[in-house]
Amino acid sequence: MFTARDFHLNEDEYEAIQKWAGNHNCKCRVGDRPSRSCCGGEISVVFTPTSIGTAISAVCVCGEKLELDNL
Ligand SMILES: [Zn+2]
């Protein structure tokens, strides 16, 4: 199981996601629908609790994904 504490970002993780959100090769589209504000608030962060810790990834609306190497 997981606890509420598994769902947080430390400062390094937060910075890595911020940096990636602004720097990745964003396609600015979702399928054939143009994104409204690509890379300006279209980021989702996914927490996946595992037996060795919580894996964290971030997904942009353009489909790009960042896997944080935090385990
Ligand atoms: Zn993007």
C-alpha cells in the first residue's frame, strides 16, 4: 500500500520537472488537435508507489514523458 507521504516532490524532483517542461522537444499538438498552451501548464505528474519507493514521471500534453530517476 501507499501513504499520503508517497505523493510529493522534493526540490530536486520539482526542478527536474520544471526544467524538462520548458526544454523538451514539444510538438505542441495532441493528435490533430492543437494544444492551447503547450508547455505552459499542460504537465501531469504521475506517482507510482512500488516496494522500493515511489516512481515519479511527468507527462506533457504533447505526449512527451519524463521518467525521474529517483529510485
Ligand atoms: Zn510538450
